[in-house]
Amino acid sequence: MIIDIHTHRPYPQPEGIISKALRPDSAETSEMKTFQLYSVGMHPWDTQDTEDAGLFARLEEIAAQPNVAAIGECGIDLLRGAPMFRQLLVFRRHVEISEKLRKPLIIHDVKADDIICGLRRDMKPTQPWCIHGFRGKPAAAMALIRSGCHISFGEKFNPDTLSAMPTERILAETDESTLPVETIIARLSEVKDMDLTEIIRNNSKKFCNFVS
């Protein structure tokens, strides 16, 4: 069962969701294995290359596969990528696909907490959203939580933010880290002064709609 909500490590990852980027010039999504769980999306760094409307149809087709557990990573990056209007358009399309397929959203958020909160308020999604690899301050995390988001922590995180987190919104990831997810969760558990392993496992199940 899932405990690593977001990883770029190669197959196999029996307890992880492997993130695959959909790009016009990439064959990443053609290498997906039947018995591995994935997320699929257009990274905000690549949004300048998403003018072809056929990419969104391809994204929806791939995302509808039963081994795709989530949409993304997608999101908003104020430091890199296409102009903001383009990033917003692409992100909104991901939200629409997430809602249509009833699959959660994995979000790349750089300096865009207020934008993400505003979009969630305005679009009123029914599917859960996860801010992956969060390193921000407690106030930013609490604002995202109040808007309805989950927060995923990786190898690098702000201990003060983790300490302030309600346990039911905590997820864990390896992303591109070389550390095992178990080591990352052990570090999170040390900060929280409790074993988060089963909590994160159950949170991941609920986030991915594997349980009611």
C-alpha cells in the first residue's frame, strides 16, 4: 500500500507513486508498467511547450488508466516556467481532469501559496490536493491546510512547520532523494515525537481514494 506519495525513482516502487511528466518531446509516459502506480501531469517548468491542445486529450487518456492514482505533478512556479497566465491555464485544466476522473492532484508550488489557496477557493474542487515537497513556514502551511490541501514532506523540511501540522494532513515522499522513504518518515516521526508510519500510510490511502 502507498506510503511514498511522490517519487521520481525508477520502477519498481511497490509502495510509491512514480511521477511521470507529459511533454511533447518525451516518451516517459510510454514506459509505464501495468502493476505500478503513477501520477501523470505537465510540470509548470514545461508549460511553455503545451500550446498543442492535443496534449490535454492525451493527458486525460493516460490519466484515466487504472494504475494512474493521481494527476500531476502540476502547479504554479513564480520563479521558473511559462508566463503566469499560461501556468494558470494549464493548472486549471489539470484540476478539471482531476475532477472528471475523480483522482487527487499532486501540486508543485513555488512562491504561489496564495494563488493555490485562491484557486481552490474559486474552483471548489471535490478531489484532494497535495502540496508536494513542502519546505515553507508554518503560517503558509496552515493557510494551505485551511483551504483544504494536504502537505507532503520530503528529505528537506521545516521542523517548525511539521510540528504545527495536524497529523491527518501529513504525507511523505522521496521525490528525487536517495534516502529510503522509511528514513524520511523516521525523521518526521522524530520531530513529531510519535511514529507516523501508519498515520502516513492511512493518510495516503484516503488521499488516493483507496478508502472512503
